[in-house]
Amino acid sequence: MDANFKTVQWADTISIYEVNIRQYTPEGTFKAFQKYLPRLKDMGVEVIWLMPITSISEKVRKGSLGSYYACSSYTKINTEFGNEHDLIDLVTNAHHLGMKVIIDWVANHTGRQHEWMQQHPEWFTRDEQSNFTERNGWEDVVDLNYNNNEMRAALIGAMQYWVRDFKIDGFRCDMAHLVPLDFWVSARTACETIKPLFWLAECDQAEYHLVFDTSYAWGWMHASEKVAKGEANINDIYNVLQSYHQYPAGAMKLFFTSNHDENSWNGTEAEKFGPAAKPWAVFTFTWKGIPLIYSGQELPNEKRLAFFDKDVIEWTPSPKLHEFYKILISLRKSHACITQGSTYNLPTQGERTMAYLRYDTLTPSKEVILVVLNLGDQVQKIKFDHELLVGEFKNIFSHLSFTFNKEVAFELMPGDYFVYVKA
């Protein structure tokens, strides 16, 4: 396969915000969510990712409302969320505020009651008794048959529909690695005859960067959870991060402390990381990659949201971590060394502490950022030295300035995180 796709220029410094329309408001609609766009704009969010917006199969439906990821059509909107005009208004308003909108695309499977099943049963996988089937143990869905070229063409046509008629800016592709890579090549080629798009893959496989701009950092996330449990140390984190250097040039990883799957099935960031939840969030914004915020993390939301039933996020007028995320998003936008620069890992003598420098690759002393994180639940004393740690540095959270002279020492309380920018 030969592909020569280019990442959209606006993706260089983006932060992504995943929106759970069902749980975001009591109404659970596009219109109700739209009222929150100005707040997200103020926080600095540049990309809105809408979880699947298509109609949901009623057959073998999970819970009272079903799974977003078990669609009954690829071109019909879930009426619980609103109609076509409501979605167009949402996208238009987001664009007016300078934000992009990407939608969740589930290409591996449909629900067990999909509009294609009657006319085109050959478009789905079947078992030896000719029953619709799937291979991952998800009882409410059926796998598509990628040996059928007509199905592939119809699916690509559906993707083009959302780009053409709703002006979306890209796709987050569910379980992308379960779908043949050559399909994604065809899909991106066809969709980008309409407009350049951003492509995010839910997978952790380097070869999929032939098509996708960004892929999940699952390996890093699993390692970070083990660190929280005392089952791994920081060297294990660095080993995973080092493996990402083997990815194709320009490939980006998506870093997150929560998303819809993690929150509902594995626990909130507070459950998983304890006092290290905020330090890990700082990591996701200061390492080279793209950070993700899930609906409610800025509160912070400390409950697992029901996946198949109504379970509204309990918003307050002023989310406590709004400013925390605003500062981090602003840091990424204003310092190219985070998105384009180099990294130096500082030795910290602690199994659950991290310290690293982000700096300008060509002129190291020009732009320097020091990040120090306590990722455990104990007090940690660390010290290190580096020739770039010279001069006045400002803490981006406290706004206090300190003068460094190569050697630096910290006593870190559980939950401590420090980010210093060279003044």
C-alpha cells in the first residue's frame, strides 16, 4: 500500500475534548450541549469529539438506551440528540468559535438491527448456520464483512455524507485496528476529496499511521495504572514512551487519564490514580503528543457514568479544574518546544517520580520547560542537575519565579506537580 497523507496544519497544537452528549445535560441533546461551547472555548479547547451520533439498534439493546457503538444506521441521527439541523447548528457554532468538530466512527460492526441487514445480508459476517455474528464477545453487535467491496463503498459513502453535508472536520475511528488497513486508505482518500480532515485511531499499532495522524497511547496508559498500583515503576513508563519513537515520522500519540471507556468500565481518574490524577494530567499536556479531556474531568467528575442508561454529569457553575486545564492548554499553544521540541529525562532516584525537560531542539537555551511530578502516594525527595537549568524560571500555576543554577532539589508531597518555564 502506498499512501501520502498529510496531517492538517491546525492539528499541531490541539487539545481534544470528548463529548458524551447523552450524559452532558439533563436534556442530552445537541442544543443543550451547545450552550457549553463558550466555556470550552474559554478553557482553550480546539477540537470537539462527539461520541457516536447515529441511531442505535433496539435489538439486543444494552440497558435502557443502548450502546452508542451499536448503530442501526450510518446516516441517521440518534433522535434523542436532536435532528440534522441541530447538528448543523452545533458544528456551525463551534466553527464560529474557532473550534473543530470530529465524530466517532464505528466501522468494525453495527448493532444487531441495522438497516442494511434486510437488503444486504452479505455485507455482514455469518457463522456456519448463516446467523449474523461477531468475533470479540460483544453480544449486541455484528461484524461487517470487509471481503465485500459493495459494503466498503457504501460505508465510505456514509462517511463522505457527514463531511459533505455537516462540515465535520475529522473522524475518531473506533477499534480501528479491527478494520483492514487498506479500507482506511480508501476511506481517507475518498473523504479528503471533499476537504482535508483529522484522523484519530483507537489503536496502538504503528502501521496504522500509514493513514492515521494520531493513535491511542494504550501502552502508556496501562503502564501508568500499574505505577499507581505499585506494580511498575517509572522505568516501565519510559520504556513504553521510548517505543513510540519507533513510529513513523510525524505520528502522534493521544494521551489521556480518562475517556468514555475508562470512566465507565475501569474507574474515574481519581479511582485509578488517587493523588496522582492531576500530575498524570500534567504529563499528558507536557509530553510530545496530543492530550484528551473527557466530559466532566474539569469538575472533576468523580463518578463512573452509566454507559447504557441516563446518568447526567452534575455540573457546577464554576468547575474547579477549569483554570487548571486552561493553563495547560495555553502552555502547549504558546510554547513550541512542547509540540515540536526535544525531551531530556532527568534522573530522580524515585520509583514513582518523573522529571523532564522540554526544550527547543535547534537552540536549547532559547525555550526550556521543567516538569516535575510525584506519581505516587508518598513524600518524595529528589534532586538533579542540568546545564539548561540556569536562570529565572516561572511556575505556571503559582506564577512565582525562582532562579536555578544547574542543581535543583524538591520535596514532593503526594499529588504535587510543578511546571517551570524559563523566563
